Amino acid sequence: MTFNKTKNRRPATMLGAGLILGVGFGVAIDNIGLGIGVGLAIGAALSKKQKQKQKNKASLDQNQNKTTLQ
């Protein structure tokens, strides 16, 4: 059995991870509202980065398929 080392994470997962980190940060500084805001901002940035990464990978795969067919 082989395992694929690349992980296909959905961008929404990154948003949730950022929120969890933000809540932890908010608890640590005793300001949960600020932590939630920071977590959402971090999660949104990670989510956008993940979407771009998936888009770039899809276009790269598509370009490789075109060159092998020619």
C-alpha cells in the first residue's frame, strides 16, 4: 500500500485552523474577541493561499497533459 505525501486540504479547513489558533491566542491574552478576529484574519490568509496553490497545481497538471499529448 502506498501513501500520497501531498495533502489535499480544503480551504475551509485552513479557516477553521486559523480560528482555533486565534481563540487560543485570545484566551492567552485574556481577550477572546481580539483572538477571534486575529484567527479569522490568519485563517482567511491561509485559505486564500491554499486556493492559489490548488489553482496553480491544476493549471500545471493541465499544461503537462497538453505537452505529453503533442
